Amino acid sequence: MNAVKSEIRQVRELRQIIPALTTQDGAGVKIKRSLGQSAEARLDPILMLDEFNSDQADDYISGFPAHPHRGFETVTYMLDGHMLHEDHLGNRGNLRAGDVQWMTAGRGIIHSEMPQQEKGRMRGFQLWINLPAAEKMQPAAYRDINADSIPVVDLNSGVRVKVIAGEFSTIAGTTAAALPKSSVDPLYWDVTLPDGVSESLAVPPNHQLMIYPYQGEILVGELHRRLPCSQAGILTSGSTIELQGTGPTRALIIGGKAINEPIAQHGPFVMNTDKEIEQAIYDYRCGKLTET
């Protein structure tokens, strides 16, 4: 078991469940949106989590043509398919199965994400992570993370943890993702649980955390509360997550340190005040969004 000492262990439980809603984004891509479906459905610093999953080309072929962002980070994690990212900085990245794209919009970026296939399954996630006010106007940045460079930890129980961001600790040591530290210290794991297997995972006690099963259902905490597929489970505080698969199960565990600042959002712009949102809109219309 990946357990912490029993005398200091505090097991997290589900405190809220947010079912994902089917909607469209981009130029008509069908998605399921859990966090981010409303201003109330957020978990500081997580703004939004979208799941896309279809083997019907009409559901994704239109993609996400050029559009702006300011004030936060986007993380795209591909499970199946092929997507091409291009932006105004000249970055160009191909995302295939298992790859991750980490983009810091900062002051401003204009980019596109377009499918590079006309048939087959397109499956993955896009996560939005907020930035504190002091970092919202930093220069934009972009990073491709190849699937082969993402560490994977196999536990004796048969549970597998893919460490996309943050650190994963067991009594044998700590495995860290190949990403630089940031002020919100994001955590992003892809966890695979065999049928009926239980596991305790040590987590940072001061992080806000959520679980999102995308294959099968999962039992959470000492109360064994059931979390259905494609529903975001917001967790209480604590140093341990106890999980049990109810069949072959895969789930994302995502979170970070709370920023505790006001949020003003208008579509692809996330700032702290309405005045800053007005400035972002003005800058975009005047071609100044990406100016340093």
C-alpha cells in the first residue's frame, strides 16, 4: 500500500459531485464539461475540465480554430488521436496518444488546436489552471511533453499512476513530473485501478483536489462513496485518498494550491477584475493582446 503513517493519516472524502454536461466548444467540437460549466463549478485553482471522446469525425473534425487566451494555463492530455497546436509565437506541436501540451497564456496567446485525422477516435482532456494576479501578465510560454517522458509508477497492488504534474510519493521514494515548480504547485495524475483493488495514495494535505473517473466507477474514501464515470468528485482536506475500482477503472486526480483571489472571466480571458477583462477584450480587438 502507498500509505502514510496511520497516526497522521487523514482520509479525504467526497464533499461534492459535479456531473459533466454535454456541450460544444471551438467550432462545434462535442465535449463533456464538469468543472467550469458555471462560475460556481470551480475548484481553486482549477477553472475548467473538458473531456472529449468520440470515434465519429463529425464530433471533432471542426476543431478549435485560432482563438485568444489571457491570464491562465491550459493543459491538453491526449489519450487517442492526433491534434496539431499552432500559435502566434511560431510554436507548432503534434499531440498524439499519451502526449501532453502545457501552455501558459500569460499576457496573451493566440493559438489553434486542429485534428490531424479524418476518422478514428479522438479522446482526451483539456484542463484550465488559474494564475495568481502577479503572474497573469507574464510572457506566454508553451511546452510539449512526450508520452515517453512522463513518469509512471506501478504499485504492488496492480495500481498504476501516471505523474503528469506534481509528485507521487510511496515508502520507496518520490517520483516527480518533468515540469518546473509553479506557485499553484499543480498535481495531475492518471490512475489505473484493476477490478476490486483498493489503494491508499498519499497526497499534499494543503492541496485542493478532485477525482474524475473517465472509465468505470470508483469508490472513494473510508465511506466508499460511489463516484460514477464522467462526474467530478470534489474532495475534503486530508493527506490520503483511498480508492477502490469497481471494474477496470481509470481516473484523473487533479488539483493545486488555492490562490484565494477574485475571478473575473469572459470566455477565454480570466483575470481578477471586470476592468482587466475589458482591457483584455480591447487589447485583442486592437491587436495588442500579445504585445510585450
